Amino acid sequence: MSVKKVKAINIIGMLSELDEVIKFCGDSEMFHPDDAMLFYSNTQDFSPLSDKNPYAAPLQSLRSIADMAGLKLEFVKLTDFSVSDKGVLKYVDSTVEKLEKLINKKLGIKQKIDGCKRKIEQVGHFTGGNLDFTEIMKCKYITPSFGRIPNESYDKLESFADNPFVMFFPCTEDDTHHWGVYFCPNEPSEKQNIDRIFSSLYFEKLEVPEIAGTPEEYLKTLADELSELQDEQDKNKKELDEFWASEKEKCMKYYSRLQELDCYHAIKRYVYKYHGSFIMVGWIPADKEKYFTQHLDGIKSVEYSISDGAEEMKHSPPVMLKNPPFIRLYEFFVKMYGLPSYNELDPTAIVAFTYTLFFGIMFGDMGQGLVVAIVGFLMWKLKKMEIGRILIPCGISGMIFGSIYGSVFGFEHALDPVYKALFGLDEKPVEVMDSNTINIIIYGSVAIGIVTIVIAMIMNIVSSIKRRDPESAFFGSNGIAGFVFYVSLVAGLVCQMILEIEIMTPAYIICLIVIPLVLMFMREPLGRLAEGKKKWQPEKWGDYCTQSFFELFEMCLSYVTNTMSFLRIGAYILVHAGMMMVVFTLADMMSGVVGYVIMVVVGNGIVMALEALLVAIQVLRLDYYEIFSRFYIGEGRQFTPVVAGKSEEQI
């Protein structure tokens, strides 16, 4: 439950051995490259490697043509592959060329098939009209117009019966249109008038292909042509399948090698030339140092130096989180907020505990919790959604608290026989909607908030000391001064008002409340003094005191609002019970058993979906705003080693 230690490694060697070093770094899958310019003070003679990546374009071409062909390329780990880089490029170019020919042929056939089908569809509308297109096209004094007219407009043609030229000859019809032809005299003015009339009737002209004979005869010709094209398409598919069957294994190896070369070349973006040598800097896991250096020792001209990540804080060491399997699930939420810095505490454990606990308390229903866990499992297994894995323990937590509340799909007394058998109770121990229980829920929510805030303060103190930030550790609102003030104030109020213990004496107030307030008021100059800075005093005391007063007032107010924010935990317990009461009230109003069951099932579904979403958001809000804001900065960057098989864009 921490940030895994890393080390910075500076590698220097002859340019002739750069490719060997880079290949090892890529194969090791543990080298995170960084910009060498940032690690040296004198970089005047440094120059970047300017060679262009020769592998990116062939790799993209191979991926594109394989995608067009419907072929799946997969990276395989190579153990015995001795082909030169030029040989890899030559094979890839040849393969791309062969696939392009097959694909172009495939696309050409498909285009012809689409055109043939389009003609069949168009001509099919004009069958049944006893039309001989050959004879129609021989007409010298009239011009045919083929197309379709809406059924409503077709009925209106009767109003033009007095015009002998407004005649429409239907061939086929469907639900919306009549398909057919009308004829116009070739005399321009008359033709324009006829076209205008049909245009007003929303006639849509259709460019029919050149047809010899009747549409029926032409359709038979088209059907024969389509059959031939489909045979050609099947033949092309067979050629492609045969090619892939013979080349798949070999192609995968060359593809994987090309991916490796592309990946290795990406490391060169971080390498600089220095006279006849190269300089590269990166990060490796501390526990892999021996393995890494043993291989570098085998390269003659290479020299290296290694420093601990804690000594390189100005270069922001990349972060790897190290957590047990259950806690690792919640790294998803931590990464959403921001990774911890190298010298910062990893908050994943507290997120795992609080998120699972709070979700279960707020979503306490044994039956609905089981459904949430199952849905989460399916989301992860079928869709690989990270949130799905988190919903599994959250659903189980909801089941546990649901068994305490005695709620199963809203049936508040379904578990009474279990309580009777196991504990000898006549009914469930917790009646959520009872007035006394409501008070306990409210007080319990506030208590959870107080404990959580105190834990967050302790984590801030530890984290601030680790970051060497004395102002935040000792004098901040979440440091030792704030911790003493908050705990003393809460303890004093509880003892004085609830336990009736006279603890708020003048000495108690001065030592444990007033002095911490003064320390928080003076936190900036005191912090500078603790850091040993000579200029510890503010430039203008008046401005500082005014600003600090309002900041201190805001701090005190935030203690109250942050604590009260945890009331939402109790509120959602009551909301759940209230919503299910509404569901069963509506179910009782339904007539018959079937209506009752449907209402209960639908109501449970709506409550589950709505409440699971709201609870998930509200718990995350508590973690981010009430807990993280007290101790967590989250400005780290992820440790991303170069892995052979990843493209340059993924590094």
C-alpha cells in the first residue's frame, strides 16, 4: 500500500552501440525513458537524434490493409527471429502489395455488385407495365420520364383529365408511391408545362439504365450478371483466405518484429548526441536494478550511474502503485483524481476501505446488493469496465449491511426467521424508520465523519513530513495544530453537552483551542522559520493579518461543513427505506397478485438503478472533497515503461 521505489539511470556510450542498448531497454519492459536535457546543467553540446522513424509508415500500412481485409494482427513474443531490419521492411512491403491487389479486386467486385443490385431495384419498379424500352426510346415526338409519384398525388391526377398530355402510366406501387412513366411532347413550351404539373405533384424522376427490350428481360440479364459477380466475389474471398492461411504465422512474426522496431525507435526521441557518444536517461524499478545493470555491463562502451528516486525529486520520479489485489481495484479512482507524487502517501487503501464501507452503509439491502455485485461482475467480464470490478465488493458490502437492516428487495422483515433461528430475536435488530434509530443514524453519521476527518489529518501530517513541508505538517489546518484544535473542540463539546463532564476549563480552552488557532493564524511565517529561511516575515503585517483572519474563519467554518457533509451517509439510509415504502404502497394499490409483483419488480429496478448511481457519486464525493482535500495533492506521473509491441503513440 505504497509507492514503489524507482531509480534514475544515466546511460552513456558510443553511438555505434545505441541500437543494442535501446533493444535491451525495450525488451526489459522496465525502462521508462525521460528527457536527458533536464538532468544535466551544461547541455550546450547536446543535440537530438534527427533520424526519422522508418518503421512507422510500413507499420501503419500493414495495419490499415489488414483491417480492410478483415484480418486480425496480433503481437507475439519472438524468441527465434534473425531477419535483418531491411528484410522485415521488404517482407512487409511485399505483403502489403499482395493484400492491396486482393483488396482492390474485392472492392471493384463489390462496387459492380452494388451497381447491379441498384439497377435491379430501379428496373424492378417498372415491370408489369408491358413496356418495351427499345420501342419507347425510338419515339421521335415524345420524351418519356420514369419515376415515382406519391399515392396522394396519384389520386389528384383525375383533376387533369381535360389535358390529354397529363397521363401517368403506373407499373408498380408500394405503401407510399406509384412507380411508372409519363410522356411529354418534344415541343419545348408544352414539355415545360407538363413537367411543371408533375413537379407540383411531387413526381421524382429516376434515371433508369439503358434497357434493351422489356424490364422483365433486362432483369433476367441483370440476375445472370449478379450471379457471375457473386461467384467472382467468392473466388476472391477464397484467394484471400488461402493467402492468409499460408502467410498468417509468418506475417505475425514480421508484424511483431516491426512493432518492436517501431517501439525501440520511439526511445530515440529521448536520446541526445554528445560528440561521438549518446546520452540517455530513464527510470527503472529499484528491485530490478541488478538485472538491468548486469545486462548493461555486457556492452563494452556503456557507462551508467544510478541514483535513488528520493534524490531526484526535482525531476518528478514516475510513480508505480504497489497494493494487494483487493485494494488495487480502487486505483481506478485514485488515477481519476491524480497519481500521488513520489514522496507522497498512496491513498488507495483508505479509498478502498471508505468507499466499500460507505457504499454498503448507504445502499443497505441484501437482495439489491446481490444484484449490484452480479451486474458489476458482468460489466467487468463482458465489457472489461474497471468500475464493474469495484461494484462487486460494494454490492457485497450492501448485502452485509442489508442483513443488519433486515432488508431484502425492500421487504423489511424477510430475515426475521433468520434472526429468530440464529440469535433468538423475534424480529430484526435495526428498524431504520424508527424515531430512536433515526437519531442513532444521524449521530452515527457525524461520528463517522469525525473519525474520517481525524484519519485524513493524521495522513496529512505523515505525508507532509515525508514531503518535507513543515508548514503543512505542523501549522496547517490539517496539520498538528489543526488536529489538536479539531479533536479538542469535538471532545470538549461531546463531554460538555452529551456526557455532562466539565472539561472546557480556561486552561483547556487556552492550551488546546486558542494556541492551535494562533499557530494556524501564523502558519506561513512559522513555516518559513521551520524551513530555516531568513526572510520569514510577511512584507506587510497588516495585509497578512487581514488575509489570515478570513482564511482562519473559513477554516473553522470548513470544519463544521465538512463534518456535517457526512450526514449524507445517514440520509441515504433513510432515503432507501423511504423509497421502498413508496414502492410497496404503490404495489398495494395494484389490483391482483400479478400487478403487485410487477410493481415490486419494476420499483426495485428503478430504486436500484437510481440509488446505486447516486450513492456511487456521493461516496466518491466524500472521498475526493472531504478526505483527499485534507492531505492529498495527486500531481504524480505514471511509470510507463517502454514495452515491445506498443506503438510510439502509446509510450
